Amino acid sequence: MEFYERKSLYSFIEEEKMTLQSPIHHHHITDYDHHHVQCSPSRHSPSNNNSTHAISVIQPPSPESPWTLSPLQTPSPALLYHCVASLHRQEGNIYSIAVSRGIVFTGSDSNRVRAWRQPDCVERGFLKASCGEVRAILAYGNMLFTSHKDHKVRMWNITPSSESFMSRKLSTLPKRSSFFLFPRTSTYQHKDCVSCMAYYHAEGLLYTGSWDKTVKAWRISDKKCVDSFIAHDDNVNAIVVNPEDGCVFTCSSDASIKVWRRIYGQRSHTLTITLKFQPSAVNALALSLSTNSCFLYSGSSDGFVNFWEKEKMSGRFNHRGFLQGHRFAVLCLVAIDKLIFSGSEDTTIRVWRREEGSCFHECLAVLDRHRGPVRCLAASLEMDKVVKGFMIYSASLDQSFKVWRVKLLPEEKKVPFDYDMELFEPKTTRIMEYEMSPVLSPSWVEKKLQGNQLEL
């Protein structure tokens, strides 16, 4: 990974020391070029740039309000965010998060998968397996899938209610009986960490990707592996499925993204296209679907989020640009509605918004309460009568689990009722040079400067 010069990194350490000495929250001064995606040339013509400048927030909000107002940007509505909970448990790193039916699940080094109630994150209980290091969690309806250190996937039935939480383990993939029929060298068993999972509901297929470079398809109805293929030349880091057509997207440390389809009438999958735009490892994928569009996002170790748009007629994916802002590797992505959330090794979470009917993106906020790399994210949509809201769940290698509430204010209501307009600069204020997040832990920066590699 390419590092930035020492001078700027050490300045972050000094800024963090000042942060620890003062209770005042640091706000980010924004710059158009760093917050926005590199798109088509027309987007960067002088005529367009004049209408898309941002207004900077230079003072903290009133003490009685827990909300932080993101930089106001035209024509986007203002975005509010608030860290509603920060939880620490002595169970090692949290590697995975999933949300389903009002319950948030977290997987860690422990053999217990914790269950938390939305939205207040009161602990509801846990699922206990025979081994831990839960690298991936997938929730769909009343089914929960978890992957473990023994390279197996466990399938659970979950029944949440207002007063209790019940769970029951249904099966282990591959089924225990298969060990008596097939040796450990069989293709029915992953040989390394199961790093990611995706579920295709229409066919009842669970896809698992592994550091053994393979992808396996499991038929949930009878718990059988129906296909196994070598997908990449290196670790498979993420996998997503398009629920509309069953296309499977995988990404890898070999710096490629691949698109797979099931052969009609058969169990096997065939490679349809390889997307390779960045030279560094691809760590995360997210698919954003709407009535008129389909976008694929990828987060890589160079700090960029690349995105592709699917052509309606041909079905081909065309590279449309990249989102630039993170200093270190992008480790996780979530796409919901027209927002994209990216978690990074630089300890921050960025909130991006795609403009309706175009490929134009802007960064609405930078969430910076973590003190270590943001390892995983999950999100759910909240709706009320006035604003559209989101619940964001994040976990970091600082061993913390945080819950965020994000609200998009409507266009005509730029500032919430409990804010004073005097807190913000007028529209004529010059936009100052953008600074990367100063909330980098000194110990983490020191490790990066020394070139040490931390297992993610």
C-alpha cells in the first residue's frame, strides 16, 4: 500500500492529542474535489463546478443537541448523524455484522454470536457454537448463517419477539454425515477461512467464498453442496448476488472482480466477465439496485471505491468512476437506497450519495469515532413523516461496536429546528483546503509508518 508522507501523518497525532485534551468535537472542512467522484469530463467542466460548491461547518452544534450536522451541500439536503451507542466487550475483534427482523447480530473471535435489539442495542442473548472466529454472518428472514474457524458454516433458525429471543441450530454445512462419506480433501469442505456469504432466495442457494480461492453453492432445502469452483488466484474477500437475475459477483486479493452465472438447467456456474480496474486487492463489494439502475461498488486497498453501472440493453457493466477520500484501505461497503457507506483502515466511515439519474456522487459526512480500522458495516432503513433515516452499525479492530443514526433532511429544510443559522458560514465563504480525518490512533499510525501489516 502506498503511504502518505510522514509529516502529515505525524500532524494527525498532534491533532489527536489536542482532541483528547479538549471536549470540543472536531468538524471537517470540506473541499469539492476530495469529496466528489472522478466522473466523466462533463462533470468537471467549469460550468458544472460553479453550481456544486459546498458550505463548510466551522463551529460545533449547540451543547444540548447530540446531533452533528454534516457540511451543507447544494443541491443535496443536509445530513445529520449521531452515535447513539458505543459498546465494548472483551471478546476480541468483531469481524461481522448482520441485521434481520429487529435484531443485530455480531460475530467475533468468541464462539458466541451476540444478538442486540434495534434500535437501542440492548443485548437480547447469544448463539453459541463449538468454535469461534465468526468471519461472516448472513441473515435472511428467520434464517441466520455463520462461518467459523473450523471452515464450516452453521445454519440457525431465529425467532425474535418483543419479550424473548429464541434460536435453534438447524445444520452444519457440510452436513456431519458427509464426513463419513467423503474425506477432508473433498470439494464439499472449504480448506480455509470462509470469509463471505450471499443468499439467492429465488433458488434457495447459499454462496460461500473462502480464502482457499473457491466459491461453493449450497442448496438450503437439503443442505447439499451443488457446485464448487476456483473463483480467483487469491483469497475471495466478498460475494454478492443480484436478486433480480441471480448473477454472482466475487472479489479477491488478486485485484479482480468476477461475474458468474448459473448455466441454465444445470448446477454449475460460468464466468461471464472480469472487472479489473484497480491494481490493488479488492476487499469489499456492494450492489445498489433501483427501478431504473444497477450499480456495483468495490472497495480496494488503495483507498478508492470504484463503481460500475449496468447497461439496460446489453447487461454489460461499464466503469463509471471512483470515490476518493479514504487515506488507507477500504475494508467494507454497504449500499442502501441511494447512499453508500464505506468503512476504512483509516478509522473513518464515509457517507456517499448518488445523484438521481446520474453517476455523480458526493460525500455527505465522515463518521470518525472509531480508534482502529473499521472492519465491518451493516445498515437498515428508517422512515418517519418528515425525514428519511438510517441505522448504521459498525465494528472496528479497536474492539468496539458502534451504532449510528443518520437522517437526510428534506430539501426545503436545510437546518433542524434546534440549530442556529449563525453557526454556519454564509454561502459566500471560501471553501478551505480539506484535511483528512485527524482521528487516527497514534499507535495505529506508528504501525503504518513502520510498515507493519495487521491481519484484517
